[in-house]
Amino acid sequence: MRIFVLIAFLFFIQSAVAADVSPVDAPDTMAERVKACIACHGPEDKVGRDAYYPRIAGKPVGYLFNQLRNFRDGRRHYQPMALLLENLPDQYLREMAAYFASVKQAFPPPEPLIPSPEEVRLVHKLITLGDPARKIPACVECHGRDLMGTDPFIPGLLGLPRVYIIAQFGNWKNGGVMRGQTPDCMSEIAKQLTTDEASAIATWLAAQPVSESVLKSRTPAAISVELARRCSSIVLESGSFQ
């Protein structure tokens, strides 16, 4: 369906050109240039299949740049994104990332999900303590004590739909998100988690509210040297976003 929408859009553009439609004057701003992105990643609440389009407003600039480059270079798989980003230079991707990192957008309400007591205990352990026996670090070590991200490369986990989080765990585990010879820490972690554990984490995260007042007063965490060493694949162009 998404491929069909993209094809239809391209067909419409070609038809407009063929009909010699007069060009429309548009402001030469990044906000205008990324309107194609807003069609999927806009501020509207996403439900159903559209929940697979994640929130990108306010994400760390280094994280957004890395994901744009991963889509462009084939390290992350989604054909419409690859087509939109094809041949764009790194500097332009940095400008796109900086724009979306600066966008202020309200978080959606938490999903009405009720994890079982057993799931809550399991998730609390994995999020706060991890599982050293399986080399699974605590989620808070990478994503911050409030799970709202670590500048400049690691995104927050709250405010995302359950189905999107589950899909990402599956992609990490099965190689759909990244490929190539560079080891990736999230891929290694996801392969250690059971299906039930991944589902429980996604359910708990999607059910957590995001406090706007806390966001305004929070001080974003910084990436540690140890984390940078373990997850070297996310720290591309280190220093460019400090």
C-alpha cells in the first residue's frame, strides 16, 4: 500500500509536468523541503498500520542523521525512504536532521495497555538492571534515566506505539534494520531477548505517559566513553554534533 501511494504521487507529479502546470512559488526553507516527510511523520496521531511511522520531532540530531544516512546507504531497509534520500549529500542530511531535532511536537497519550504483574517485574528488571549473564545492559544506561534519550545519538523510548517498538525489535533481531560488517549493539541485545520479553518491554513503554513539564526542565544525558566504545556503529562522525 505504501509503495502504491509513492508511485501514485510520482505519477501525479509527472502528469502535472506533462500538462505544463505553472510552478508555484514556495519559500526556500527546510520546512518547505521536508513536506514529503511530514506526510508520514507529521503531528497527527497515528493509529493502525500508520503506527509504524515513528515520531521523529525532537529526536537527537546525531541519531536522525545516522538513520537518514542508513536509509540512503542501504544499511536500513525501507524502499520509499531509500528513494526519497537517494543521492542526497551528507551535509543536506545533517540539515534535515537539525531541522527535525528542533521541531516541538506534543507527545501522544499513552496507549491503554495493562501489562500483567509478571510482565511489569520483568520489564523493570531489564530496564533498570539489564541481564549481565546475557550481556544485556539496562535500558537506562543507553537511553537515559528518564528513557528520553542520550544526546546526540540515542533516541528516547517513550511516546512510541507498541507495534512500532515490537517491529523494531524484530528488525534488529532478524537483520532488517542494519546490515553490513559493522556490529551493532542493539542488534546484539535484541538477539538475546526472547519474544515474550520484547513484547513485554514494548507494552510497558507504550503505556507510559510523557510529562511535558519534565521535558522542559530535563538536562539531556551525554554519551559515555564506554557506551561509545561498545556501540561504535552509532557514533558516526563523532564530534560533528557536540
